[in-house]
Amino acid sequence: MMQRLTSLSMAIIGVFLVGCDWMPGKPTRAEESVLPTDVHAFNTLYSANCSGCHGANGQFGAARPLNDPLYLSLADTAYLVQVTTDGVHGSLMPPFARKQGGGLTNQQVSDIVNGMHRTWGNADDSQAAPPLVSSTKGNPARGSSLFASHCAACHGKGGTGGRTAGSVVDSTYLSLVSDQSLRSVIICGRLDLGMPNWQGTLNGSPASERDGLPPLNDRQISDLVAFLASHRVEFPGAPFPSLGNPRGSGTQVP
Ligand code: HEC
Ligand code: HEC
């Protein structure tokens, strides 16, 4: 009798153990640790890898907003995958793919890119904007006069800074950004910070500083980029304010 009871209770416990995944002390599904390469949720991947520079929720970061339907309608999947995989050489945008020394699998790079398009993109945002990437060579002199008409009202004469916006010809700033990022900002603006897009609009309404001016085309944008880029110098940050211009008559830098 005793013998039978025991095997019966063993059988019951056995059924219990097989039928249910619970044991005292065993972590629940939610508590189980997940390998970093097994994370695929867009919000988690974006917060852990991108938000520090591109901003929480894709805005108000130091680097351009990615939560921008116009930008996402122009930046196709192949372009976004390439930039995220390889980074931008010479800028603070790091490469993320494992084969480039980053921490993300190819699948995770796709998860982020698809997540940006799905969460922040707007497929209907198909404005006739100039191409995001272009090989049109710009002319700095033409860019300088365009800057005077389209940009100086906010960025000051020659771009050295105005009442509404800061300097865009500062050599330190220019040493940290690529021509492509200048082009992207002239086309898409920085809607989070108050910089209008290629049409001169800001969140749908025309910026008064661009009032009456036609939208910028591909060649004009290349001209503006060439004008800004012409302010890059060999030694960014120089001349040091307290030392004067090293090539001028002021104090010589040793
Ligand atoms: C350490 C700061 C930093 C981090 C982290 C970072 N970025 Fe960037 N990102 C930048 C900078 C700076 C640029 C501008 C690079 C340049 O000058 O072209 C940039 C540019 C980009 C661009 C191209 C913008 C353009 O002009 O077309 C994309 C797309 C982008 N980042 C996506 C991402 C994604 C996705 C992540 C996360 C997986 C990420 N970034 C994480 C700093 C960062
Ligand atoms: C309505 C005012 C306004 C006009 C017009 C304007 N900007 Fe801006 N721009 C801003 C503001 C605001 C920012 C945010 C940073 C700051 O405050 O300086 C900015 C930022 C920028 C940046 C830096 C963006 C970054 O994140 O790296 C560049 C480059 C730039 N503008 C170029 C231009 C050019 C070129 C034009 C002319 C086609 C122009 N801007 C016209 C207001 C303006």
C-alpha cells in the first residue's frame, strides 16, 4: 500500500513537473537573461545605441533628428543600413556592425532601420525634395550669395552667428561634420531646433526669414555645402582667441 501510494504521488509530481515549467527558484521567462544579440525590439535597440547622440525619441540630440518624416522619406533602407553599419568616417558617428567592430548583428541593424521607417516615417511624406545624396559639385562663390539671401537672416552675415541661430562657419564645428550631414540639414532642416527645410518651411508653416524665396534645388544645395565647407581649416579651432591669428601680425603660436 505504502509502496503504491509513493509511486502514485511520484507520478502526480512527475505530471506536474512536465506539464508546468515552474520550480522554486527558477527564473520566470521575464527574468531570464537575454543575450545582447537576441534583442530585436526597436525601442530597446534605439535607446541603447542611438539615443545618446540622436536624442531620446529621435529628437533634440546633438546629432540630427532621426524622428523626421521628411528625412526618412528621402533616406532609403539601403542608405540607412550602410550608414549604421559603417558609421561616417572622420565624424562622431560610429560603425555599429560587428564586422566593423561594433556590437550589432546585421539583423539588429535592419531591425533599427525598419523600426525608424515604421515608427517615425510617413510614407505619404513624398514631397518633391532634392535628392538626399548627390554628386553635383558645388560652387562656393554661388553658395556665398545664396547664403546671404537664404540663411544670413538667422545665421548672421557670412554665417558667423546671428540673433536666431549660431555660427555655421566655425572651423571646429566643420571639422566634426561631413559634407553629407550639411546637405542633409539644408534639405531637411532641424525641425526640433527651428531650422527650416529646403522649402523654407518649419513644421508646415513658412519661416518668415525665408519668406518669398523659392525652394532650394539640388545644385543650390551643393553650392551652399561648398560655401560652408570652404571654411574648413587645416588646424580646426585656430586661431586661439587669446593668441591672435598665428599667420597675422598678432602673437605667434610657438
Ligand atoms: C556617438 C554619437 C552617435 C551615436 C551613438 C549614433 N550616431 Fe548617428 N550620427 C552621429 C553624428 C555625429 C552624425 C553625423 C555624421 C556626419 O557628419 O556625417 C550621425 C549621422 C547619422 C546618420 C546619417 C545622417 C545623414 O545626414 O544622412 C544616420 C542615418 C545615423 N547617424 C543613424 C544612427 C543610428 C541608427 C544610431 C544607433 C544605432 C546612431 N546613429 C548612433 C552620431 C552618433
Ligand atoms: C529661420 C532661421 C534659420 C534659417 C533661415 C536658416 N537656419 Fe540654419 N539653423 C537655424 C537654427 C535655429 C539652427 C539650430 C542650431 C542653432 O541654434 O544654431 C540651425 C542649424 C543649422 C546648422 C547646424 C545643424 C546641425 O545640427 O549640425 C547648419 C549647418 C545650418 N543651420 C545651415 C543653414 C543654411 C545653409 C541655411 C540657408 C539655406 C540656414 N541654415 C537657414 C535656423 C535657421
